Amino acid sequence: MPEEAKLQSPQDAAPSPFKNLTGAAISATIATGLYSFTNMVAHKLATAPLQTTNTLANRLATLVRTLLLAIGSGATMIFAAIALGLVLLTIKQVFTTIFRKPQA
């Protein structure tokens, strides 16, 4: 039986600073877009008054508005934290490469 070609899996390859910064740029772009979208939604919801006097409808509308803003803000923070983490990982990799002691 012929030997299978040994392909390097993505988990085995060490992340390079270029890949880290590319991922950070993508994540920061998504975070910026989500921030703009959440800000726009918040502005639209703040300027649009509720059209009903029903207490249950008011509470449900407030709940839906709160959930929309919470999900948008949460997604924005997740992508921003990922971008920051990738930048910090790149800085760590660069410093460990520069200050690595030569093997004797």
C-alpha cells in the first residue's frame, strides 16, 4: 500500500505575524462595521417613539430594542477583542524572535 502524502495540518503550523495581522485587520474591519451598524440602529430606535399605549406592547418593544442593541454591542466587542488579541500575539512573537537566545 503506498504511503499517504503527509500534509501539514493547520494546527501544526505556527501562526506567522503576517497571518496574525491579516486576521486582526479583518476582525477590526468587521468590528468597525458592526459598531457603525449598532450606532445607526440605536439612533433610529431612540428617535422613533412607540406608537401604542398598551403596557404589554411597550414592554415587549423595549425588550426587543434592548436585545437588538445588546447583541450588536456584544458582537462588536467580540471582534474588537479578537483584533486586539491578534495584535498582542504578533508583538509577543516578534519580541520572542528578536530576543531568543541562540541554541548552543
